[in-house]
Amino acid sequence: MTGEQPGPIRVALFDDFRLQNGWLSGDLGKAGIFVVGVAETVRGMRKLVAAVPFSVAVLDVRVGSSEEDWTGLRIALWLRTHRPDIGVLMFTNIDSEY
């Protein structure tokens, strides 16, 4: 034990709903969690992963159009394969019966 305090948690957000990203960024910031970036597209998320160090990805389960193959779940699986050091937190605000 060195007595060092850990730095703030660094997270990246992935949601195609811009307003939701704003709410999450604000709430996480109030909790002392540093949001390093926000992506609204798969391409943006992959660029963020390559460019900025962070320890947790916060992903919306459903992202993009129904024709797209990349959902939040697919991105989580991609992260597990390519960046297993990044933790994943998934959420959804779907209010629908399936």
C-alpha cells in the first residue's frame, strides 16, 4: 500500500441521443467522474477508444437505426475483444413491450 489516492474515474459515453449524453455527462461530473468524450456513432466510438484513455464505457443498448448491425451490445463485445481493460456499463431508456 503506497497511500496514493486513485485518480478520477474516466469514462466515455456512447449514445445516439444527444440530450441523454448531456444529462449523463452532467450527472457523472457532479459525482466526480470525468467524462473524456462522447460518441454518437460507431465510428466516433472507435475513434474515441483509439485516441483517449479511459477505464469505463457507458453504452446505450440500442444505438442507431434498426438496419445497423452495431448496437451498444455489439460495441460492448467489440470492447471485450479489443480492449478488455475497459469496463462496460450498459443502460437503456426503452419504454416498450417486446
